[in-house]
Amino acid sequence: MAEAAIGGSAEKTSHEEVGLRFEVDGEIATITLDRPERRNAQTFATWSELARIGDSLPQQVRIVVVRGEGPSFSAGIDLRLFTPEGIPGQDSLATLATAEDPTFEQRIAHAQRGFLWLRRPDIVSIAAVNGHAIGAGFQLALACDLRVLAEDAKLCMKELALGLVPDLTGTKPLVDLVGLPRAIEICLTARAVGAREAAAIGLAELVVAPEDLAEAVRDLAAALLATDRGAATATKRLLQGAGGRTLEEQSAAERREQVARVRALFAGS
Ligand code: CAA
């Protein structure tokens, strides 16, 4: 497995400092949340690094797998950010709370960039979730196109229990996947959703035994890689746009994409 060149050079060290490992193997990139001793809690530095990985993703990558090292996918925001001391080198929430607007919102927007690129049409992102995915951890799983869960996975939007709202891009995919009433129930009770229930309500594509998680994700990636990249990108774009279009508009979008596909196919022949 090759270590990826971010910004032109291999930077494994800096990823480790923010609790992330990034590896590329051919067309598959793997982002590993890698602070198991803190249950892969996330910080502003984690989110900056996620954004940077997205900005410099090698062109050949078609699949991005997001996984967690150790017993939990991610325990969400690093709770040290709530303390007055915060985390060395990073603003605490107490500091940000007193910052001038729009500074705080800009910080959140920057954090959200780390999640938003995972929906790019030219890639398919897969969250491989074992153990707890809490708060920012649940939202990171929701930021991915697909979710493969181990049977021990527990998803929890804990933000409300802390007096916060989910703000790392998770609310829209949650509503899109489970519908408004179920999303309200899950968020406003801050309860844990187990893997079987998650699959039943549309939050997971697949549930497997914990020891089979890596293989199940590899198999899914192989199946996704078996189709043509240009067609896959155009189809994902079509599917992503379908919810916001009428049937007529969507039909027109299909025509445009197909004309471009056929032209591309014959231009290459
Ligand atoms: N931040 C910082 N450290 C954390 C952490 C977190 N979110 N979650 C766990 N840790 C640390 C623990 O303090 C502990 O450290 P020590 O060994 O130094 O004591 C270590 O990780 C192991 O934790 P546990 O012993 O609790 O591990 P466990 O396997 O028994 O339980 C867990 C795992 C259920 C995830 C539990 O640790 C837990 O509930 N963590 C807190 C979860 C939480 O409330 N997260 C915030 C979500 S809200 C959010 O994310 C806001 C947002 O998006 C804006």
C-alpha cells in the first residue's frame, strides 16, 4: 500500500498529529481516524486535515473509505474543546463563543469543508463503522455516500444532550435517509441507533459481523470499481440532483448526461 502524497510530499506525520491516517492503494483511498486511545475524538485540526485531504485527493482515486482504528469509529468532538484550557494550539469553544461574528461561523464553515467533499460525484465514499459513532462521528458517517456497519455499531446524535445542534453537515443526509419524523426522534432524544435498526431505516447499506467489516468494504469497493468511471460519475450526479428536480427536468438532465456519455465513448473509439 502506497502512502499518499498530500500537497506533493508524503506527510504521514502531520496526519498522525491530528489523529488521521491517509493511505492510497490504486483507486482506493482510506482515511483512518487514528486516536483509539481517545476513541477517535475529532478536533478542529482533524477537520482541517480532512478538508486538505479532499483538496489534494490523487486524481486516480475513485473510492474513499473512512474508518476508525480501535473499538470505536469516533466518539465525536474532543470534549477537551469544551474546557477553558482547550487543546494546545487550538481555540476552545469558550474562546470562540466570545469571538466577533462571523469568526465562529467561519470556523464551522471550515470544519464543514472537511465533510462536504466526500459527496463529490467523481468518487464514492464509504463509511466503515464499528462501535460508537457519536455526534461528529455519526455526522462523518452521514457525510459518506454509503455506510457499512459492524453489528456492534451504535449511532448517536449526542449534540442535543450537550445543548448543541448537529452542525457538521449531518442534518440534511439524516432527513434525506430516514425522513423528518424519524430524524426529529433520533436527534431530539439523542438516543443510540443500533446497527440492525440503522439498516432497517435506511442508515446502512450493509450490516456485517465486526470481523467481516474490512472484507465487506473491500468487496463493495471492488463492485463499485467494476463499472465505467465516467458513467459512474455522471450517474451519481444525476441521482444527487433528482430530489431537487421535477420528472421533466430530471428527464432533460438524463438526456444531457447521455449525449455527453455517448460523445465521449465515440470520441475515444
Ligand atoms: N473526547 C475526548 N476524549 C474522549 C472522548 C471524546 N469525545 N470520548 C472518549 N474519550 C477518551 C476518554 O476520556 C478515555 O480517556 P482516558 O483513558 O484518559 O480516561 C478514553 O477516550 C476511553 O474512553 P472510555 O473509557 O469512555 O471508552 P469506552 O469504550 O468505555 O466508551 C464511548 C466509549 C461510549 C465513546 C465513551 O467514551 C463516550 O461516551 N465518550 C463521549 C462521547 C461524547 O459525548 N461525544 C461528544 C458528541 S457531541 C459532538 O460530537 C458535537 C459536535 O459534533 C459539534
